[in-house]
Amino acid sequence: MTKADYDFSPGLVVLSYGISFLGAYVAIGLCEQLRQSMIDDKAINGARVSISHRKKHLMLLFLMSLSIAGVGIWSMHFIGMHALMLYDEQGTMMEMKYNVPLSVLSFICVLFTTFVGMTTASYDVMFSKNKQEILEQLISDTKKLSMNEIRRIDYKKMLIIISTKRLGRLLLGGVITGGGVSVMHYLGMVAMIFDGRIIWNPAIVFASVLVAIIAATAAFWIFFRLLSIFPEMEVLRLVSAVIMGIAVCGMH
């Protein structure tokens, strides 16, 4: 396909990014509600979580998934695809339609995998801790260091230790969600109905899946780890939503 065979609608491209940013920002706000709810419930009930509180947590996780997956990713995908204009050999713009069952299936897929991934990531060791518990976690993580090493720890090193230790839950959640986003994306592409055919480049397909997994893992690290350390920084939420919007659009 040459450059003359296609074009993009700048307005729809900008709108697709705006939708992605909005979905991420709303999900970030809901994530802080979930974190605070889990901290409050733990303070009242200890390690045991009542069924009603667990249902509340799952509902918030579902709303977060709906926001970031349904709005920020799925809606962004189809708005972005509508921004693409394809032309035939005569220079006439091709009409594009979508297979409805496949489109709906792609929505269910990304919503389900994002919910499972977020639920997994919400069990991160730092997510439901208050500042005192985070400090205690830091002390526990530095027990293997010598006294000289501990004395040399400054604020930046403390932040690195807190933000990079034991990332297993976040990595697993990112793999699950990133894989689901990739399946959604390519189901959405297969759902396209137009007078032409799609030829896949395996290397680019692999790269897009890798970007999706990295982006999802980074998003969960921000959601469940970084914003847990700095919950009062509103500017960090805005910057995080901007970065997540770029990551989602970049994958596509």
C-alpha cells in the first residue's frame, strides 16, 4: 500500500487519543477509591474481608476495567479505525463496515482480561498499605543490607526499593491484560468488512503484542504501586493518564 492509498482524519485521531486519556483518568480515580476502601476495611476487619466488602472491591475493579478497557481501549480502537480512509485504484474512498458479532466479542474479550488482570494486580504488596505499612515494608526489604549500605540509602534509593521490589503480581496482571488487548485489537481488525484484504507482517504483529504487554504492565505499576506511594499528587494522576493514552494509541 502506497501513501496515496490511504489517509487519516486528524479530528478523529485526536478524538481517539482524548477518549483513551479520559478512560485512563477515570480508572485512576476509581483505583484510588479502591485502595482507600481496602485500607479502611483492613483497619476495621483486620485480615478478614467480609463478603459485602469483597463485592464492593470487585465492583470497583469492574468499573475500572470498563473505563480503561471499554472506553479507553475498545472505543479508542474503533474511533481510530474510523479515522483511516482507504482508497481504491481509481482514487475512490472504500466503504468500511464491521462484523457486529466479532466486534462485540472483541469488547467482551478486552473487558474480561482487563478485569482479571486488574484483580490480579490489586493484590500487589504495596497497594492496600498505608504510609506506616509502606515504611515497615521498606525496613523489611532492607534487612539483608549491611549497616553501611543502609546509611547510604537516600530518598531516591528508598523510592527505587519501594517501587521495584516484588513486582510479580503486576507483571502477571500486565501479561494477562496486554494479551487480551492484543486479541481485541486483531479481532477488531478481522471484523473489518471492505473491498480489500489485510496482509499481516509477523514481526510487526509480535512487536504490537509486546508493546501492549509492556504498556499494560507499566499502567498497572502506576495504578497499583506508584500512585499508592504518592496518593495525594493530583498532577501525577494527570501525567499518568497522558502517558497511558499515548501507550494505548502507540500500540495501535
